[in-house]
Amino acid sequence: MMRTATCGGLTSRNLNETVTLAGWVATRRDHGNLIFIDLRDRWGITQIVFSSDKDAAVHKKAEDLRSEMVIQVTGVVNKRPEGTQNKKIPTGEIDVSVDALEILNTCPTPPFEIGDEYVNEELRLTYRFLDLRRRDMVESLTTRYRMTKIVRDYLDQNQFLEIETPYLTRSTPEGARDFLVPSRLTQGTFYALPQSPQLFKQLLMVAGYDRYFQLARCFRDEDLRSDRQPEHTQIDLEMSFVDKDDVMGLVEGMISDVTEKVLGRKLEKPFRRMPYDEAMSRYGSDKPDLRFGMELFDLTPVFEGANFKIFNEVIQSTGRIRGICFTPPAGTEFSRKNFDDLTEWLKNYGAKGLAWFKVKGDREIESPIAKFFDAERIGRVIDTFAAKPGDIIFMVASDPHISAVALGALRCKLASDYRQIREDAFEIFWVVDFPLFEWSEEDQRYQALHHPFTAPNDEDLLLLDSDPAKVKAKAYDLVLNGTEIGGGSIRIHDMTTQQKIFSILNIGPDEQQNKFGFLLKALSYGAPPHGGLAIGLDRLVTLFLKRESIRDVIAFPKTQKGTCLMTEAPSTVDVKQLKELGIKHSDG
Ligand code: ASP
């Protein structure tokens, strides 16, 4: 045995025991005849002490120790002298006085200090094997493991089977771009890496494997804006003979279990459910952040008939004028430049302009457009928000969707910029009653808001022919602190309805057969009613640990450009490999 204890396990209970430890040299303090080393492993840090009085030869050897060398020591556990104890770590009351030292491996000067908090991320990712030695990375990966273990146990207790589905498969329809893998055996053809196991899990339901789950890797070749990864992990599950409430209830149990065991926080069940229309009109988002207020209000009726051309034009073209009321922190002055910057920023959300009222008094405002409105109208706006002097009312006049989404984004920006978010809150709830389709202006056709296998509400079936935009879906998204952590639906289990949905999505009979023939066939062979959901594991862990980025909870993540700085993937390959695949090599 190379060790008898780990670096995180020894306490006063072990006093006077002779122990052997192995690990990395974290820090070294040389006090002449005493050398103190913090020895680190995955479990923690133990202070070890080399004394020239005890053993001059061992002490001499310890003079050569440098950061990140790997050593093995044997010694006796002692109580640290009063005043030198470290209450912050479990091993802080003891140290180990070393009798024997073995240097197991050396290390050049590391590119950064392992304990250092502010290391450039590129450097961290290039030397990920060193970066992963940092305490908060160990915590991330340990918590991630614990969470998956709790989930597995919960699902196991609820009679789920963990079943793997293929990574080499056909293109799947989550709507993103596929990663392709050329086939050597059938040249000119390609596998696609799955964007999710969606179709396989549905086929497992047809096959009778009621209650499936998998911690599934999903691959999506998207532009990696913000916090995305080309491969992410889902807690993917599917159940048969269930309705929405069954799936949502089961997932509430699972999330509550993890939350209680990992964060010590008991969640109230059932989770709140918010209809999609309410989420959009009150928060301008289908994943509202409820950790702060600043709700949207529709001010269109207040401004009807006022003498302001821009608003009137929007009202006439069935647009909406919506507003939010922001209370700046005491002492913050909003200058013209602040307003101009926000107006410019909002253009990203399609808003052409941003109107604002600075509330001065009961019926009094300061605003470049104040002159267009009488005191009564101004009073009604102020009353809508119960605004107080100092508050700023921001308004966007645009089509119904843009006015909501733009203000929804502004609401989040202001709350974040001015630190108005209750950071300790845990606002988890469902968004339900989504539309089944959304109209794509760009493609001039309907698209599935979730995916094409989502079942429409029974009472809306007749609308499929007359007014598809009005059809609601049996879909549900789970939102935590303004982030969508998962989503799913009851699926279509009847072939004819599935074909109909495909045709509304402009997928003609040939394409249906070509891409989804196997699914349609399976649905015709006795498919049970079924439904499920997937939770984004990386995001969930990130939110639980309040980490900045999902890269901080993934052992070997990719950069925003989809590269791995450590292995330098993706990379060029040998011409020979390409030839075997029947792929022509070109330098140009
Ligand atoms: N396959 C879906 C997704 O990846 C989740 C589901 O509907 O179960 O978003």
C-alpha cells in the first residue's frame, strides 16, 4: 500500500499514529531547521513538517522539494501548537512530523500556481491536468458526481432502466447542425452524432421498455455563443402510459431530492406552473428570472388617442407599448449617455427605440417626450407601476413579441448591472402551455417550438388545419433562476397525427419516409402513449455551485471556438486516413 491515509482525513483523533501519505507539494515554507509543506491530494491538504533535529538526512532531502512534485512520506501525527491551527480545514488541528521521504516524481515550475484564483482561462485549459488540481475544480467534479449518483439512485428506485443509445446514428431533429462522421465501410455516407437520444428513447417506449433514462452526451454543431459546449450531458428520461402531470411530478421529486441532499434546501412541491403567455407578457421571456421584480406592463390602453406619432403608428399596426419600472440605487444618476447606451444595446433585440420617463413627483416626469402627454395620462402610467420619485419607467413600442422580449432583456440587464438580484434565491418553476409551432419569417414556414414529436393539446386538434399558430403543446420547460434547465413533452404516439404535424412543418411525404420512416413505422406497430424530458446536467451543476461558466463543471471542456486547448483538437489528419474514408484532400 502506498499510503495509509489521504491528505483530507487526519484529525486530532489520529494523534500519535504513524501514517503514510502520498500527494503533491502544494506550498513550502522553509524556516531553516523546520520545513513546512502543504501536501495535497483530491481529499484535501495536510501539513507535513521536516525537522533537522529529528532527522538531518530527511530534512536535507526536503530542501529539494518544489511545487507539484509527487512525494510519499511516513511520519507521526502531532497536535499543532496553539495559535498555529487552521480552523478552515478539517486537518487544521494536526500536522505530520516526517521520518521518511520518497520523491515519486519531479515537476518543472508550473505555468501558474495551483491555488491562484485569477489565472487566465486559456492557460488553465491548456494545462487542464494542473487546473483540475485546484480545490474548486475538485469540488465541481465531486458535486457533479454526487448529483448524478443521487439522480441514478432516485430513478432506480422509481424503476427506471439505464439504457445506452448509439452515438453513431442518423441525423436527429433537434434543429441544430449535426456533427458528421464519415463511414469508411460505405464510402460517401455519414453518421451523425446525436443531438439527443430523442427518437431512440421513443423507440424504446414502443419496444415496451417503459421508464428509460440515460446520462446522455448530446452533440450540436452550433456557433458557441455565450455558455454553450459542442457536447453536453443530459439527464434524459422517457416514460410510457403517462400524462404531463406524471412526468412533471416525477421530475419534481428528482430535482427536490438532489436539491435537498446537495444544497440542504427543501423545495415546496408541486412546483409552480406558469403559462407561456403569462411568462411572455409579465417577464418578456419564456424562462423568466423571478429573483427580482420589475414586471412588464402593457401601457397600450393608456397611450391610445395620445398625440404622439410614434406610439400611434405602433398601436395602429397592432403593436404594443410595454413598460417596466426601474428603481436605481440611491445616488445613481442616469445621464443622457446611459439612456443612449441602453437604446443602442436594445437594438440587438429588435427594438428600434427606447422611451423613458424619469419620475419627479406625483404627476410629474422628466422625459424628451413628456410634452406629448397630458398630466392625466402621465398619472396613469405612474399609477400602473406605483412608481415613486427617482424611478425610471422604460418603454418599448413595437410588435407584441419584440416589445416584450426587448423589455424582458432590459429587465435582466438592469437587475444584473445594478445588483438587484436576490442571489440566495432558488426560483424553480415550470413554464407550460407553449405554442406547438412558431412562424419563421426567414423560412416562411412553421417550425416546432420544441421538436416535431411533441403532442398537441387534445382540445386544439381541430385547430391544426384551421389555425396552427393557436395550437398549444403538451410541453413543459423547467426554469431555475432565469435559466432553462430542462424541457420535455408528451409525444405523439399515433402515426397519422405525426404525419400531419410533419406536413404542417413542410416536411413532405418523401422526406418523411426518407428521414423518419423508421419512426412512422414504429408508431404504427403499437406505440404506447408516452412522454419524457431532458435536464441539462452541466447547467444544473453550474447553477447549484454558482459557477461562472459551464466550463467550470466539465473536466475537459472546449473553448468558445470549439477547440480543446490541451489536446489541440480538432486537428488535421493524415492523408492516408482521408484516403481510407474516400475523402479527397485539398490544400486550398
Ligand atoms: N430531446 C429533447 C431535447 O434534447 C428533450 C425531450 O423532449 O425529452 O431538448
